[in-house]
Amino acid sequence: MYPQVNAVQKVDFAFIFIFSIAIIILIGITITIVLFLIKYNKNKNPEPADIKGNLIAETLWTVIPTIIVIGMFFAGWNSFVALRTVPKNAIEIGVEAKMWSWKFTYPNGKTDKELYVPINKPVKLNITSKDVIHSFYVPAYRIKIDAVPGLVTYAWFNPDKLGDFDILCAEYCGVRHAYMISKVHVVTVEEYMAYLEKKEDVAKVNDLPTLLDKYGCSDCHSLDGSVIAGPPLNNLMGKKRIVIENGAEKEIMVDENYLRESILNPAAKIVKDFENIMPSYKDEISDEDLQLLIELLLGKKEINLKKIGEKLAEDEGCTSCHSTDGSILAAPSFKNLYNKKHIVIKNGKKVEIVADENYLYNSIKKPEEEIVEGFDPIMPPYDYLTDEQIKSLIEYIKSLQ
């Protein structure tokens, strides 16, 4: 057993101890009030008594609360010491928070957006933030500690059970605070070593979504025209923007120089109506990836609409009703859907249709007009999606033939 390996149990004990004492006191006070109401009501005691003092009572209500408070203190202190005493042989993993994602850096330099740890090996997390204060929160291991810009805090835990556990941010950090989630994957030692040795996937030339995900750009920027926390990144070639430079508004043309400056020194020109929250990627992005990213954004290399559509389908919850493997959930599967014949209910009549691009477009915009026979009309209209977003969804569905 590692020193203080039972940190979770000690935290739970402190909570249960304090909560139990509070319940006992609540019940005791409630019973006492009821008894006093009965015993000392006005009908039984028409003349109020003048109690001068009671040494035993005064001693008890001084000594007993003191003992309770001391007990609570030591229960809390014991759990605090357990949480702050890191075993010497702990694996150290860096944790960097930024709006709105986590980045984990392993001992061999590998990075990931999710945390992988070996079972029954103590893990120390060195936590910091790149922009504002966040809070690293893992309920399963009773970890909740602030990630502060310019400061490295730490936490540790012993992953004693295989499985996946939630990572959340417990400090409100901006408009997409609720999306700042990740996972702790507790795996076997063999799986952990294989994970460390596995080479990172390199973004393909035509794969802009993967490249954006690699550097966390998609947390703030969309490729479908929707506004998140930063300006959309679609159709940038030849686009004009109003930016704030040195406190003054200025119109610029989006070109390679502007994009390069926006990535390496984003505070130089802030797009109007957006906040100055983007960190510099000067020391993070390689020259090769920077050039590739710029060329993809400017349309000099083909963008993979299928990838964009796949992410959009997940973000909009499409795959909760439409499977991608042919199985039937609450709606027809996306697999082999394109160009397939269906019987639909239209204006109360059965009609045979072919699921071509026009049908898919209308089904996304106005799903209530043509209901596939055998399914309930439960799909809401997605009339707020842009034509470009719908085009990417259709490309994704077509790719599942």
C-alpha cells in the first residue's frame, strides 16, 4: 500500500463524520424544542421562572461543542494531509487548462486531451492554466483544485479501479464552461505502456477538423459558420473583417499574413464584437502545422466536409437517434441511407421516395413533412443550420455507404 493511499476513503469519512454530527445535533435540538414546548408551556407554568445559572449545563454546552469541533477539525485535517502527501514513486503528468479544454502531458512528452493512467500506480498531476482560473475536478477521486495562470498547483490520486471517470471544470470560466469536460481512463499497466509508445496521429493534408482539434481551436471556432466564442473559420479566403488594432477600428483582408499573426500574436488585432481571450500559439504549434493550417483555412488545400459533418452530427445529437452501423434506434440509420428507397407519410398519404440530397436537405430542415413509415415524428426541425452545415452533414451521411 502506498502512503496515504486511502485519501478517497479519508475524504469520505470526514464528510460522513461531519454530516452525521450535524444530523444528530439537528435531531437533538428538534426533540429538545418539542419537549420544552410541552413541558414549559404557559398553561403549565403561568409564572415565568428566573433561572440564575446552572454550572453543569454551562459546562456541557461549552465542552461538548469544543470536542465536536476538534473532532471535525482532525477528520478534515487527516483527509487534507492524505490528499497533499504524494508518494515518492508517483507518475507525474502535466495538466494545462485553457478555454475550454484540458491538455495532459505525459513523462515521455506525449500530449492528449484525455487522461490515461495505469491501475494501482499513484499519479501526481501538476496543474496550471494558460488563460483564466479553472478548477480541475474529478468527483470519483475527490479531486478539486484550481488551475491558476502562472502558478503550478498539484493533486494526486491512486487509480484503484478500471474504467472511465469524468473530468470537469468547477470554476466558471466563460461562455463554454459547461463544455470543458474530459475523461480519466484507468487501464492496465500493459495498456498504459502501449498507449505511451503509440505515436500520435499526424493531421492529414486534407483534414482541417483534426488539425483544429489537435490544438484545441475547435473549442472556440467553428467550420460551419456558427459563432462560438471566436469568429467562424469557414470561407476565409478574400473575406474582409473589422478588427480592433491599438484601440482603433480597422478593416483588413484575411490573408496568410493576417492568419499567421492571429495565431502567433492574437492580441494584435481583435475581431470586432469578440473578446481578447485567445492565447498565443507561438510556442505550441510547429512551423509545418502552422503553414498547413493557414493553407487549409484559405482553401489552398481541400477541406474534408465529411469530418466536419461527423462532428456536427455528434454536437447536434443526431447520432443519439440515427445509428451509423445499420442498427435501428429511434430513427433510420445513417448507414446506407443515401439513395435508398423509403416509404414516407406525406400529407397523410404513403409515398415512395429516394433519399437523395434534396430529400436529406428537406428532412433536416423540415422533418415533419415526410415521416419514414414505421417511425414516430419526433425529430425537431433544424432550420437554424446553415446550408453549409447541412451540406457537411449530407457528405457525412453519403460517406457511410
